[in-house]
Amino acid sequence: MLHAILGLFATTEVFVYVFMEVITRLKNIQRIIIGKGNWFDITIAIIIFGGFSIFGTYTGIILPSGAISSIRDLGPLVIGLAAGPIAGLGAGLIGGIHRYLLGGFTCVPCGLATILAGLIGGIVYLINKKKLVGVFVAMLLSIFVEIIHGLVTIIIVRPFDEALAVVLAAIPPMMIANAMGIAISIIILEHLLDELVEEKQISILSHRQHRAQVIKTDV
């Protein structure tokens, strides 16, 4: 168990940090974060975070049962929290369908759980009045999503004993890795939002000073 937790953590968190630092430089993502994203921006975000969900699958740890312990749910959850249910659902569908097509006796619940992760993130976004939740809340939500992931697996997969064994082996590492991943993501998004607000305030102040100078010159 400890080996799985450390292995998944070590192979994913650096990727999460680099990914978030890079994509938050995109104007499309920046407009989404400040609530001014259009449909093109949302589409770009769906593709990017859906792609990261697929990436999360390939960087996961393959268990002896064939199940994959990964951060696949992270991408849809993050964009759901940042942009709403449509973006979260879209990214979840990309990551979830890809996981389903890979096959394996857990492909259905794993694919479904990824779709639910994006949808849950989007619903929380609406409940929170389209504002980004804090780091602690996001971590708890990530853990909740992985609990749902485990429950869906137990409900769908048969035989029950094998499903339970997979959940006990895969879900704890996923809870920790995804919680840390979403903490990193939210911190970066919060810093980005602060930067954008500060830039806007500076721009407004500069504009006012310019107007005042023009008026003074005219007088």
C-alpha cells in the first residue's frame, strides 16, 4: 500500500505542477478563471483538461488485477471547479471514454467515475456562486470523488470480492495523489486570479491617471 501511494505521488505531482503552470499562461484559461470565457475558451479547456485526464491514466500504476491507480479524475474535477459543469462533463467524457476503451474488468466504473468527477466539480462551482473554492474544500471534494469512484466500482464490478480488493488497493493512493494534485492546482489558480485582478486594478488606475493628466493639460 505504501509503495503504491509513494509511487503514484512521485510520478504525478511534478506533472500536475508543470501542467498547471503552463496552461494558466493561456489567455483562454485566464478568461475562464475571471469569468469571461466564451464557448471557444470552454472548448479549448475541455480538450486540454480531457487530454490531461488521459495523461493521468497513462502515468498511473497498473495493479496486478489490471486496474489502474491514477490521477485521471483530477483534470475533469479541476476544470469543473474552475469553469462549471459543461466544461467538467466534457473533460470527463474525454478521459472516461478513453479509459473505457482501454478495457479491463473495471473499465466501466472507472470511466463513469471520471465523468462524475467533472460533473461534481461543475455542480460545486455553481453552488459556490461561480467562484473558485479554497484549497481545503477542494481537497475534501477530491477525496469524496474517489470515495464515489470506489463505491461505483463495488456496485458494478463482479465478483464482489475482486471489486473490493481492487478498491482497497487502488483508491487510497488515488485519494492522496488527487488531493495533493488538486491542492497544487487550486493554489496556482488562486495566484493567477490574484495576478489578473492586480493587473486590472493597475490598468484602471493608469487609465484614470492618464485621463486626469489630459484634463489638466486641456485646462
